[in-house]
Amino acid sequence: MLTHRPYGIEHPYASSPDQRVPVLPLTGEPVRLGVVAPDAERVVCEWGSVELPMERGSAAAADAAALAGGEGHLSEAQAKSLGADGAWSVLTPPVTEPVKYRFHAGGETTEWFEASPAAWVSSGGEIRGGDGRVQGVEWLTSAEGVHRARFSFALGPDDHLVGFGERYDGLDQRGRSLDAVVFEQYKSQGVHGRTYLPMPFAHVVDSSGSGWGFHVRTSRRTWYSSDDRQLTVEVALGDEPVVDLGIYEGSATEVLKAFLDEVGRAEELPSWVFRLWASGNEWNTQELVTARMDAHRDLAIPVGAVVIEAWSDEEGITIWRDARYDVTADGSAHPAADFAYRADGAWPDPKAMIDDLHARGIKVILWQIPLQKTEFSTGQVAADAEAMVRDGHAVLEADGTAYHNRGWWFPQALMPDLSVQRTRDWWTDKRRYLVEDLDVDGFKTDGGEHAWGHDLVYADGKLGDEGNNLYPVHYARTFGDLLRSAGKAPVTFSRSGFTGSQAHGIYWAGDEDSTWEAFRSSVTAGLTAASCGIVYWGWDLAGFSGPVPDSELYLRAAAASVFLPIMQYHSEFNHHQLPLRDRTPWHVAETTGDDRVVPLFRAYAELRERLVPYLTEQAARTISTDRPLMRPLFFDHADDPEVWNHPYQYLLGDDLLINPVLEPGATVWTTYLPAGDWIDVWTGEPAGTGRMVREVPLDVVPVYARAGRWERLRAVFQP
């Protein structure tokens, strides 16, 4: 077998061994061609009229950052994802005109391929919008058409760039290079500048307190870079060489409002979402979930929701593990009455468990993934996979065959085409009994980053280059609609998204290690997401991957998470090895030997309970005014240049200023208080303005209330 794919697997940041690099060469640039020929002793590339002997080795080394993750249950899978035995490559002469090429090995010859060089030229398409701000327009053009547009916006020396979706590496993106493509960066997102939730939208905030913003109205990939003079934007194009721009003038709130008027905004969710959420990937039995919630009760640590990840057989993610039922050979949905549960099984009575949790005031969230495994030849999972393909519910390859996931998580799985209602209904009908009969309250809509390929075919008429980024938006919508149809609030809990995700549920910062660096980057992620209209947001406090964090990191992260829109803890799958890696406060106390953990965590959770009415009120105010709930200081104090020196500080609603302690060993912490009258919530004393230094024992995170609201908030902090 001799394999060459010019686009490879289309990993956004790394090359596969059978790829052409770059896929679209510039005129005068050579390309490196790769093939996979496992049994070949010699491989030759026929490049036009020249034969080029190939050498053993990959077309390009795998991007180490793309394989990042270190320790963790997905790391090994990632490390293997770009490898291949029998890789061969060759560097061609410079490409100056369209050239055809093919490969020969052991009597086998591939089809002909063609590479057409491209060049940036001054004409070739149209920029719609821009309001006179666009300059230096160029078009990347080859014999095959116009591929990209490039242009710039002038920036003043003191302008700041905030937005581009959820970003982990800095509140102000000035001076950085980034792109907008949905991607599963497993840990270290801030280090590598990648994100699950990008958006082609940003604020430009100047030193006078005014500003403007822009939205590249596309779901195709975009790229951004900036320096001391300008922001350069590059846009992938479709068949029509047109770029549609939205330009919004005014304050940050006015800019955000104009953007959300176009793309949609959040709806109010019930107040219970603001209580503590508890989760562990290895809570995989009814006994374990009940025991964890019993421990919360016995230790008097209030909890509002439990996220059950490992509830299903992890084949189809529709049926409780160990349930007994007859396979529906046509792949149709099961009603609740079809299932019987073994008394000695993992989940002997899911309905009774959920009823019991509800009686305790605890809501139940079940995990999901938008993939259908294909490695089984029998059982319900095989029948469902067959039905997905047979009945036209799968995302397709360009040749009309079903797409199989090219990523490292659930590899080769099918993807339901959630771009159209008929498949959304088909996919959720299998899960409807969970909501209507078992009374589940929401879904953790995990994943959503698995669509790789510019020419994938979606039923709504879009190809992959345009539809892939929208996949997680459709995914969250699908489960929100299921919940609505059963009279429930649309509580979905997602890590990936794109423009339009603002209208669909809750988000968290994704997979991260238990490190101080991850703590800081997650706070940044929340602030940047909020700047783009994400209202309900949280993170796995103190990280979810790797060994249990030390008590200081855990308690500082828990204290800070009291003052995030969503407060939740979670731990990664670790193959049920000992010692356990649960992030429950009692397990952290036992692991670290620090007897302060449980009483302090209890105090934080109790404070969070008292804060719920404020958060509920302020979320409603956010949705009606578009002033973010987790609000970077520039929204209210854009005319104060000092706020940019304190990028981790933020307002929680209108009346609380938060400054989380983000470094180990801190005994004092400096907060910058902008103009206004402020009260230290822990002492009740006026705090003035400017730089304030206060002691920060583990039970204190610096929080300041607006003086005019203090009497209404006093009981939250001084009950």
C-alpha cells in the first residue's frame, strides 16, 4: 500500500507522514512530500519530468506541542496519533508553476496529484464592511482560485486587544500570534496558545476609555498577529472571495452588545447552577456516587450538583452500564421500560439514585460525547453505528463515505451530523428516557473538537472548512433542545465552542494539570471568554489531571472558585489505580495530611451558598445589559491605564472586585482598586483606592465590595 494525501489527516497544528507540506506552497517555495509505504525498499517521486528519490522518514516532525499532555490518560494516544511505519519523504525543487506528481514503489504507482503555487496579490476579492478601518488588502491566489484574504487594522501605541474567544495565554493579545480553530489541546493551553473555544471577534480598547471592536463573519479558520503598528488578519475563503466584517464602535459594553445582537446571547439558567458542582471521572458506580454525596452530607459541605461521567458502557453513551435489554436491530431508541438493572450491577437502580439525590437538593448531570464507536460487531452500539450510516445521520467524507474520527480520543468513531434537525432528533431520542423518565437535570457535553477535514460534508450544505468550527455549537444546542422539550432548563456543560456558543449553556476551561500555571491561565480563560459574551463559566478547580494538588494550591483555587460563575471540582480517569486522585476535599486532606482542608473548604462552600442569590441576580443583569458577569476591569475603567497591570483582577457582577491569590507561599497580596468607594468584605472597613496590600491567610481571597452595596452584601461575608 502506497499512500499520499496532500492534506494529510488535517490536524490543525501538525503534519501526518503522508502529507504535502505546505499544502498550498507560495511561488518559489519548495514543498516536502510524504508517503507511507510500509513494505517498500525504494520509493521514487515523479515530479513533473524529474524523478526524485525519497528518503526514509516523516514529511515533517510531529509538533511536540500538538502532542502535549505529559502524564494523563490521553497522552499516549496523542503521541501515537501522528506516527506511522514506513514513512518516506522528499523536498522538491521550488514550485514556480502548477506541477503534477505521483509516487512509485515496488511496482505500485499512485494517482497523479497537482500542486499549484500561490502568491499574494492586490486584487481578487471584496471586503464588505470595515468602515474605513481596513487597509493593506491582499489576496492569496493560485491557478485554482483565491484561497485567503489578508488585511490590517491600524493600532495606536496604547491600544489593547481582548477577545478571540477563550484564551489562556493573556488577557491582552497585543503582540501575539493566534488563530481561530476549534481544537482539543490536552492541557497546557496557555503555553501553546490554543483553545477549545475560539471566536473571530475582539475588542480594541484605547487609553482614552473609548474603543471599537470587530467580527470576521465567518466560521472558516482565521489568523491574527499584531505589532506596535497594526493588527494583521488572515481569512480562509470559500468559493466566493468575499470577507464580511462587522465593525462596532463605542465602549467595551457597547461593542459586546452589538456583537451579541448578531450572534445570540445567553438565557437565564436556574439558580442551582451557582451551587457547588462535584465530579470525579472514576465515580463509576451507584455505590461510589452515593458514597461521595454521603460524605458531603456527613461533613456538612453543601453541594448542588453531581456530574456523573462514567455512567454508561462508553460504547454508545446511552445506556447505564450493566443494564439488561434487547437490542433494537434497526437502531431505534429505547424507552425506559426496556431496561432492567442488575441488583449486583454497577447501577442497580438509577432512578432511585436520582430521586434520592433530588431529595437531598442535588441535581444530576450526565456525561456525553458526540461520537459513535465502531469497533464492535455486535450489540446495540453496532446496530446504532449501522443505522447512523444507513439512514444518513453521519458526517461524510468528500467521497460520500462516513467520516471516521481522525483524532486520538475515540479514534475511528462515527460523528452524528448535528447540523440538521432530523439527526439532532435521532441522536437525542436515544437519550430522551434519561430526562423524561429518570429526571436527569443536564448533560456534560464533552468533546466537540473531532471534525478534521476541509472537505467533510454536512447535511446543512456546508463543507468541513466552514462547518467544523460550528460543530460544538450544534452539539450544545442539540442537548439544550432535548432538555427544553422535556420542560427542563437547557443546562449543558461544554468545553468547546465557537461564535454562537453564547446562547448555549455553561462552559468550563477544559483539561488541565494541577499547577499554579494552570490556575493562572484558567482565570485568564474565564476573563477572555466573558469578554466575548460567555456568561456561565468555570474550571476544574485546582486542575483535574495528575497527582492530587498540594493543600495550598487546592485551597487557593477553591477560594477563588467561590467567586467564579461556576464552582466545581473534577478529577481525571486514572485506570482506577491507587492512590486515588479524587479532588474531594476529604481526599485532598487525607493525601496531603493537612487537616485545614475540610473545614476551610466547608467554609468556602457555605460562602458560595450565601452568594447564590447575588450571582442569580447579577447573571440576569448581565443578560439584560451585556456587562459580563466575570468582568475584566477595562469594561468599567477603560480610562485607567493601571488596570492593564492587574490582568487577573475582575469584577464579579456590578459590586464585587476579586483578586485571586495565584502564587504559592503568599502571605500578603496587592490589589489595585480603581476609582470608587470600596469596602474590604472581610473586615467591613473602607479600603480607599489605588494599591492596597493586605494579609492573605488561606481563608481569605481579596474581595472588595462597592460601598453603596455593602449593607446588602454584608450578611454574605459576615453572617
